Amino acid sequence: MELGVGAIVDGKVTGITKFGAFVALPEGKSGLVHISEIAYSYVNEVSDHLREGQEVKVKIIGIDQASRINLSIKQVEPPPQRAPRQGGGGGRPRQSGGVQRPMGFVHQAPKEPTDFEDRLKQFMQSSDSKLSELRYIEKKGGNRRGGGRR
């Protein structure tokens, strides 16, 4: 059987590290299941989900130029369905500031930066603004929190 990207195969966990688990595959090959590909839920410790010798079904999600095989356990199964939100309880109120919104109105949050450059630019602007405010307060001698630099 050819081990190619997209194939789902049976394997055996041969080693556990803090960043994932090594799995023995057919044809004497092995691959790595990164910690982010173990489960759809947050994985803090790999050993909480897997143990050495455990049989697992894995999907081959990548083979790099060095012939290293990247595997996923979570992609073998479809993602869990989110439970629909129940009315009542702790959500945000339907009204905002006493103003009734018409049916069908969808609030659109400001567009979040999608790539690293935009996020970095936004962070730097925010950081510069905060630093300017702090410098202004220090310059005026108005350190209202107490215990500041002198």
C-alpha cells in the first residue's frame, strides 16, 4: 500500500514527547502526530490522550522533502458538532443601551487583521499609543497610581 497524503492507516504509538507522538506505520515507516493534531479539544499533555503501544487510526496530512510523515488523529473523524445555544442563562442581552434592533440586524465587528504584517502593525500602533500616554503622565508628574519611577 502506498503511503500518500490523505490516506488513513492504522499505526501504533511508539513514543511520546511534549510536542506530539511518534507512530509506527505500515511498510516500516513512522510519522509524527503533532500535539495540535491529537484532538479537537485543547491538549495540554500528550500523555493524557495517548500511551505507548496504543493502536491508533491516523490520516497522513503531509510528507515533507525530507520524507518525514505528518499525521493527524483528529482528522480521521469529523469535528464534533457544537451544541446550539439555549435561550436564557448567561448570554449577552438582546438589546443594547435600551435601543431595540430591527430583526435581521447583524452587528459586524471591525475587521480583524488576517495576516501577520497587519497584526504586527496594529500591535505596534496600540503599543506606541499606550507608551505615549504613559510618558505624558510621567512628564506632567501626575503619576496617580503611586509607586512610579522618580
